[in-house]
Amino acid sequence: TQLLEQSPQFLSIQEGENLTVYCNSSSVFSSLQWYRQEPGEGPVLLVTVVTGGEVKKLKRLTFQFGDARKDSSLHITAAQPGDTGLYLCAGVSYTGNQFYFGTGTSLTVIP
Amino acid sequence: GAGVSQSPRYKVAKRGQDVALRCDPISGHVSLFWYQQALGQGPEFLTYFQNEAQLDKSGLPSDRFFAERPEGSVSTLKIQRTQQEDSAVYLCASSLRPVTAANTGELFFGEGSRLTVL
């Protein structure tokens, strides 16, 4: 059972296009993280958002944490082939020691 | 090494065999997690250790799965009597501090152990 649902599950776009990935839950999280995973490797942390409504920018990536601390989004501007990978949101719930990951969004950017 | 190391990278087992997967976390890291990941999906939580204490094992799919971290460093995930549905990548991650809701920290992952059960 995964508490964090991501959409879309798969995304294939042309280089230069913009995209948004969503991470939703019915549970409240104290913070949410976004990771990116490439084939054959483990996930690598991109960002942590800790305040409801917070927006963080990392070059062409913009991350937002929902006001109610139940959801988050990742927006990529002018996608590049190097952005290709599996994007994962993650968080620790208030109720336990379980560090949950989302269902994942597989992004392919076509040159 | 400086990162999380997992072995073996690949394991093929016949149905019914026992397997053991090893994780060497980053030295000094208190927290250690095991995850199971199907192709193209997000990792699913299996178990969490804080030093040698297994604080949560609610994600282990059945009593055929067992994990230990006896000295608070290296951890082993053991799967007994493997079945085809156990085929997956098993990821290990460590974090410097205890993971709590108030202090998420960063997880550092190994490259995973890919298990194929025939």
C-alpha cells in the first residue's frame, strides 16, 4: 500500500516542452521530498519542501508543497533529454517510522 | 567506499531457494531502510532500523522475509523459500540521523539487488 499517488504514471514529451508531475495523498506530511532515479541506480534526492505553500526552484525545476501539506507538484520548464528518469515523491507520515515513496512518474524527453 | 553498497547486484534463484541480500550503509549512518521496487514503480517500504533496533517491519510481505542489523551497521535481508512474486529490485537506503516526522533527512540509496526467481 502506497500513501502517495503520483500522476501521470508515464510521460513522453519533446525536448523544450514544459510538464508538471503531481503527488497526492489523503495523509498530512511534515515535509515532502522529490527524488529522481535513473535505470540501474538508486533514487537521488532533488529537494525537500517543509512549509505548507512553499515553492522551491532548482534551475528549470519548480517544486511546490500544498497548503494543507497533503500534496506536492514538480514543474519542469523546457525539458531536456537529461531530465529523463523516474521521478518519485516521498515523505514520513506523522504516524510512524515509515518513509513512504510515491507510485512514480516515468519521464522520457525525446530529442 | 563513500556510498551505500549492496550485494549481490544480481541474483537468480530457483523457486523454493533461500536468498540473502547484503547492505553496507554509509559509515556512521543511524537509519537504514529496505525497499522492494517493481519495474517502473515507486519503492515500497519493507522495514526500518535505527542502529541495531528494528523499529518497523510492517512492510515485510510475509514471514518468509526477515531482516537484521545486529551491530548497527551492515544489514541483511533474507528471503526464505523464494517465490516468483518475490522477483524485484531490493533497495537499501541509509540516513545520518534517526528519521522522524519532524526530521526527514536525506536517504542515500545503494544501486539495489535485482532478484529473479525462476
